[in-house]
Amino acid sequence: MHISIDKRFPTLRNNTYFNSGSYGALSEDVRDAYNEYLSDREQHGAYWPVWMKKYEDVRGEIAALLGVTSSEITIGSSLSQCLNALVSALQFDGDRNRIIVTDFDFPTTAQIWHAQKQRGADIVRVPATADGKTILLEEFEKVIDDRTMLVSIPHVCYRNGSMLDISAIAKIARKHEALVYVDAYQSVGTRVLDAGQLAVDFLSGGFTKYLLGSTGTAFLYTRQALAQQLVPTQSGWFAQADVDAMAIGDNQPAPDARRFESGTPCIPSFYAASAGLGIIREIGLEYIQRRIESLTGEILARAEAAHYTVSTPVDPGTYGPLIALESNNMHRLVNLLGEEQIITSCRDRNIRISTHFYNSSDDVERLFDVLARHSKLLVRC
Ligand SMILES: Cc1ncc(COP(=O)(O)O)c(C=O)c1O
């Protein structure tokens, strides 16, 4: 490890933090970045030239992270905002009006797609296996056809950590000339993710979780040709070809993915996003991925040895940074762990243990020692 974890992440001094899938641990860097924003405001009042540069710098940093170009990146205040703008550019009145969603969707993506029913969209949901652990490729094959406009998939399921094979699903979609949208919020920052190589059309995420920034900044990647071709009906002055034009005679969308933006961006959050990304770059995604794989491997081994029921698929390559253990009283278990400064979260009868590079084998040991004391709240297999 290249950095002193305790110094950089004060939260980790007194807490065993397994909740990055909800909110990444606060770093000194992000705290300093927010202080810098406040002192910039204090000193300069409105500091727009610097803020606009930060805006574009963050765009460039996201593009570099995903291996794409800045002109393919939309910055928004939430993933939902970005997705809504994209969706507003789609037409559902033709024969190709089918949108594929999955049992693993985060609520916001599913809800946004369902909202398009009133515009003519036909929404089809791909089911998970009976044990709820994964979604088989053959289920995608069954529903993707020539009526499919777009397949919307989460890379890693926020409930149980299951990771879908994006490339394989994208291949099925391409056979039918369907578009592919990936919600990568639960994976970006935890592994090498090259949007170009994945050959998907859209990919989105944000800075609240593993990218270690803050709420207020999210992004959408749109493949160049589509960013030039799709015209959203959601717009605003920051979505214009020339933000300074202040034109009220027409809507002139930007020639690139900026056209999916809207109003004044969340400037303070850019300071945090840039600081969070700085840490990710410093540690390196290859290292982060290896570290997370090692920690999740340790968690799975400990769970298996203790006969706890794991709700995450266990084959290598089928899960992300989050491991879910089945509980018969998840809220009580999360609270009891919290009383001992072990921070986890829960969903769907599972406690969610989400790992990041700043976790250690000691953290895993501590967690399982405390779980052993409360093992009646876990479902045994
Ligand atoms: C997979 C996934 N998608 C989307 C979101 C939230 O997106 P938004 O930025 O719209 O709140 C989350 C947040 O927990 C998430 O885990």
C-alpha cells in the first residue's frame, strides 16, 4: 500500500468501514478540497473562470478513467439526471420500442425506463435465477429481439454484488442492433473499466461511492456517433453549443455529449470529485481491483468456513466489491455491528459488506469475530 490509510481517511481510524457501496469513506483530500472551495468563494466571490476549468478538468479525468474522449462525457448532478436527459432523446413510437431491464436494476434506472411507458415504450424485465444470485445469458437471449431498442443493465447489482458479463450481453444486443446502457455505479472505481473496449453505447456512474468524491457529480458516457445524433428534449443553458450565447431565440444543443446537461452544475462537488479521482489514480485501478479481489476472497472463505449463507455468486469474475450474507434480522445485525464501529448496510434480507482498497485483512477478521458473536442473526447453510 502506497499511502497511510489512517492519515488519509480519518473515518477509518475508529471505524471498520465496509460501506463504500453506499458512500465512500471521506478522505483528508476531499475535506481539503471542500475547504478550498469555501476559501475560493471567500476570496474571489464568483470565481467562474476557475470553476468552468474545473468542470472541464473533471470531464477530462472521467474520460481518462473510462478510456474514452471528453466529448463523449456528460456531467450531471445524479445518474438519474443524466439518464433522464438521454432517455428524452429516444422515440418510442415505432416498432423498435422495447427496453430490456433486469431484476438487478437499481430502482432509479428501472423507474426511469418504466416512466417511458406513457411515451410508448414496452418494458421487459429479465429475471434472476431462482436463488436470486445471478441472471443467465440465456434469459437475455430469450427477450432481446429485433423489437429491442435498448438493453439496460447494471454492471454490479447493488443488492447482492452479482456482476454481469457486459461484453457477452452486449454481443447478444448487437446481433439485433439494439443499444446497450450500463449502470456502472457499483463498479466504477473498483476495477479497470474501459467503456470503449466493452463496446457499449452508454455507461454511467457517479462519485458518491467507490470514486471517493461526493454526492452532486455523476456522469454518462455516450458513444461519439450517438452523442452527435441523439437530440434530447431536456435541455438548458449548459447543454448549448455556446454556453455564453445566452440566446433565447432557439435551442442549440452542443455538438457532443454535453448536450445531455442542463443548468448550473454542482461546483463544490467538482472539487471533491477531482480529489477522489486523484486518490484512485494514485493507488491505481489495477491495484484496487487486485486488492478488492483478495479481500472479497477472504470474506467468502470466512463465510464458507462459518457456514453462513452467501447471497452473492462465488465463482471468480461473477461478483464485484460487495459480498452479501443472508440474515434473519438484517437491521438488527447492522445496528449491532455499528455499535462496535463496524459499518455495513443491508438490503433484501442481506447484510452488505462492501470492500475498497483501504480495507485490510484485519478488518475482515474483526468483522467475522463480531459476526460470530451474533451468528444467530445469520442464516446458516
Ligand atoms: C447501481 C446504482 N445506480 C444508481 C444509483 C443512484 O443514482 P443517482 O445518482 O441517480 O441517485 C445508485 C446509488 O446507490 C446505485 O447503486
